[in-house]
Amino acid sequence: MSTTSLTTSLPVPDHADRLRAALLAAGFTADGLLDRLGAPAYAALARSETVPALRATRGDGALDALVRLFLLQQRVPYEQARSALPMDEALADGWVARDGDGVRAAVDVRPYGGPDGEDWYIVSDLGCAVGGASGAGGRGEGVVLGVGGASTTLAGLTVRTPVASALDLGTGSGIQALHATRHATRVTATDLNPRALEFTRLTLALSGAPEAELRTGSLFEPVGSETYDLIVSNPPFVISPGARLTYRDGGMGGDDLCRVLVQQAGERLNDGGYAQFLANWQHVEGEDWKDRVRSWVPRGCDAWIIQREVQDVTQYTELWLRDAGDHRAGPEEYQARYEAWLDEFEARRTKAVGFGWITLRRSGADEPSVVVEEWPHPVEQPLGETVRAHFARQDYLRARDDAALLADHFVLAPEVVQEQVGLPGAEDPEHVILRQNRGMRRATKVDTVGAGFTGVCDGTLSAGRILDAIAQLTGEDPVVLRDRTPRAIRLLVEEGFLEPARPDGRG
Ligand SMILES: C[S@@+](CC[C@H](N)C(=O)[O-])C[C@H]1O[C@@H](n2cnc3c(N)ncnc32)[C@H](O)[C@@H]1O
């Protein structure tokens, strides 16, 4: 069975450098668009609303022509298009096609600013971002979408340490592969949908990025037993009653696709390598969701699993029915589809679905650290460095028993503040909160010892010496204090409130 019902042939990137030069010269960049459209129309476009941008691009300049062609999918007069593009190449390579006395774009080309101000372009199927927020409503099953919120979330989460090899599994229009070309010597991008790989090739070429190895196939099948330093995947994680849209419906039952992906990633990671996924998981009656996802973690890997959101099955169903444009079907059709989703969840005894982030790191540790937590609060992206630091802290903690921990010196992590909560006018706070203003933006309640301890952590004294001083002030037995506090210190280190004063933990 073909994975696509979209038969139009796609452009070839033979003259991508010429096209790229023309786009840049016209100011068809993320910054250029913001300037030309103004913030409200620019933001509306990001919400897939095109009317404000149409109104802002009625001029006859090159940038207006490009916005209308590639973002708004309008017919543009030939002469105006010619002021913006090398037309012979653009027509010959298939980026645009003649339409009467004008031209139309064959694909959606969207400026995308890289993390270091790179002017990149994401090439995807026409129509997915036009005509109001409707996801891929009415498109063929093999439609290739551009960048969505999930794509940028994963790109922000990804650990960006320079590596030899990276794999982007389910590359779509290539955004994760594009990011990986900045810090991986060799990038492999795979997709079940062959059209997606054609789009990835175009995205990389038009962005002026190095080529990637492109391989068609399901899950890890196209890479066999090859191993990587980094694996990323924003997979088709939607838990649905049947596979209709390749970009989101994995075609395996329930959350099986995510489970298999996570389970099989372990043996494809080099030592110290990371695998990072977005995933959905079932909340099954009588089962703790944490146990469910913990059971997916492969041997030899540490894991950090964060549940960001939970939706009950009705919210979840409505989200994806709207995404597919099913809300525009007649009431009977809509009801039938809605029921099919609820039947599926009922059969799987599933009450809700969790959305979250899964990172594995191949540590080879005898006692792997598997942290599964719920953190629905705002975070500061990009989090790649926070993710890397989480695993470095796990290595650090694993290597130290309590005595070694107390011999070490700590500093308060940058941008941690203390908040005292209590009734106005009260002499003592009811409780003290430590709050991170960066990264995960965690907050944690500490007792008086915890507050006093973190307050003097400037790296000068060892943890044990600080506890002895606190014991002297409070009259508590120092031996008891040394005995009971390491657990709390471990937690503060694990969550990134305290950092070892030197990477090796020695003062
Ligand atoms: C949600 S999209 C992600 C696209 C892109 N990586 C991003 O981050 O925006 C999921 C992609 O996985 C692909 N896909 C679907 N089933 C797959 C499978 N069994 N194996 C590999 N890729 C698959 C789809 O074609 C689609 O391109």
C-alpha cells in the first residue's frame, strides 16, 4: 500500500543555492517577515490564520511576492515573481508552476530562524497552514506537515553536544535533522513516508545545510543495528482507533509505537549517547502511568521521563478529530468517528492520555537512574543543556555514598531565589521555597535546615562542615543531622538547586 495519496511531483534541489540566495536577498527570512508583516500578522500566520498577512502583502515588491507564493499560496503575476526568483531555475526545478499569466508555488516554503540566527527554510506540503487552524484537515494520508509546536519542543529539548552521528527517526519535513546538522558530523534521517524524505532533502538544501543520509522504512528497520550518539524522534504518537494520517497515527495499537521506539533505542545508542522522544502514553484503569512508562526503559540506560500534560479521553479525541478536520464532517459522520475513538479507549481500559518527553542516556550503569515525574508548569526552552546537566548530576550522585557527599562542597545554582511564604507581619515564614528562574523553573519547599544550608553553599565549606555549624546554632546533635540530611541534599542536587563546587565534586 502506498503511504501517500498525494501524487504531485515535488521540486528537485538542483539549483537550491540560487533559490536560497534569492530568498535571502528579498528578505524572506524570519526577521524579514516580522518586519514586513508586523507582529500581529506574523503571529496570526503562526496560528495558521492568513487574512492579516494577505492584507499586509498587497504591494508589488519581491518580499510580498514570496510571502504570497510560498506562505499564502496565492497566484502571483509572473513579472512580480520574476523580481523575486530566478524563474528559469524555479520553474525547471519545480518550485513554482505556471498558472495562466501568473505562477503558483508547488510547496510551502517557510523561513525558520535557527538557534544561532541561521536563516533556514522548512519545505512542506501546501495547504497545511492555510485557511484557518485546521491541522491537515482534508489532506491525503501521506501529507507532510511543516513545523508545529511539537517539532520546536523537541528541537529545544535536544542535547546539542557535538557528536559524530545523529539519527532523526520520522523526519517529516526535516526540522530535527536540520538542527542536527549543526552539531553532528553525520546525520541520518528516516521516514516511513518516502515523500517526507524528499521534503527533508529540500529543507536541508534550501537552508544551506549539509546533506543527510535519507532512508525509507518503519521505526529502526532502515538503520538495522547501526548505533548513534544521538537519536531524536517526534514520532506519530497519537493513540487512535486506526491509522489514517501517517504523520500522526503510528498504526500500532494504543501507545505501542512509543513503547517499541523507546525499547529499541537502547541498543542503537553508543555509550554516553542520548535518545530523545516526544510521546503519548495511556493512563489505564488500575495501573500507575509511571510504572507503565518506566517499564519501557531499556537495559543499560538512564532515563528522565516528564509528563507535561494529561487529557481525558474526550479532550484527546476532540483534539485529534479537529486536527484531521473531522469537525467539518456532517454531524453523523462526526459522531461515528468520535464513538470509534471512545470505543477504542474503552477496549483498552484507558481513561486518559499523558503527553510528555522521554530522554534515555546509555550509561551502562549497574543501577540506572530512572526518573519519572509530572511537571506541567512553564519551563524555559531551550532545555537541551538542562537535560544534559540532569544526567551529569545522576552520574555524580551515583558515584557518591553519603559520606562522600558530605565531604563535597556545593554552590547554589545560578538564578535560584528564596521565597518566604507566611502571613503578613508574621515573624517567621510558614515555609521557605527555593525557586529556579531558569531551565525547568522548579520550585521546592525546604525546611529551616535546608534553607540555612543552601544559604551558605558558596563552595567554601564542605556540606558536612555546614551541617556541623547548623547543629551548633540549633542545638541539634551533629551526628543525627549528618545522618538525616544527605537525602535532602541529594534531592537538591538532583533537581539542580545545588551544584558541586567543582565538576569532580571536590572543594
Ligand atoms: C509527527 S511527524 C514529525 C515530523 C518531524 N520530525 C517534526 O519533528 O516535526 C511524524 C513523522 O513520522 C513518520 N512516520 C510515521 N510512521 C512511521 C514509522 N512507523 N516509522 C518511521 N516514521 C514514521 C511520519 O511520516 C512523519 O513524518
